Amino acid sequence: MEINKKLLAEVVQTGCKSNLIEACIPEYKNKFKQLISTDIEIDIDWQSFDNEVSLSQIQYNIIDSVYYILEYICKYDESVAQKIKARFSSIEIKDLSEKDIKYIELFDGKLSLFADWEQQSKESTYEELQALLEKRFRSEVLN
């Protein structure tokens, strides 16, 4: 099924509900702001997403995972929560066509998440993100 990417991008970016993505970017920006008291940019390379399965991962596998991990960390470790609030600024998401390549990195406040999202399980993504975020922010607290 061919997806009209321009229409989908407009629907998501304007905050409208759609059948393809149930939660919209402005709602997540608000949730992040409530959690860490700062604006988080969510930059999605819409041209890289070419099917409905990959698009559905934006909410369920990617953004939800980041939010719940940060929520958990902030709830149970105040010193790490302060580092997150001071340094976390954006999320960059891209869908890759190469199934064997996955890039998850946190650098200079930007969390970059590049993968073939159609092939990624929520559990593996969550575990990788949790390990990366906890390790990075905890190491900053210790130094």
C-alpha cells in the first residue's frame, strides 16, 4: 500500500489523530516538557519511512520507549534526573533500509535513533535505549 508521506507528516505535525499513528508529536513534546521541564525537539526524517509498519514504530517502539525510560530514571534517581534535565534536548529518528544496521547514540544532548524500524522489536529497542541512557547519564553524575 502506497502511503502519502506528505499527508501523514502534516497530520502528525499538526497534532491531529490518524489511523496510522494514534499519538501525535505535539502531545509527546508536551509529555517530555512535563517530565523534564524543558522543550525536546523531535526530528523525524519522514522521507525515510516508506511503509505503515515502520511509521507505527514511531509511537509504539521509539518515542514511547524513550519517554518511559526517562520517566523511570527521573523517578528513582534524582542526581541522574538533574543531568537529563540539563542536557537532553532532542530526538532524531530515521528509518533505514539496511536491516543489519542500527545506530543508537546520545551525543551533545541529541538522541539519534536510526534503524530498520519494521524489523525492530519493542523489547530490544527498549533494552538498548535503557542501557545507553542510564550508562551515559549515570557516568556524568559520577564524574
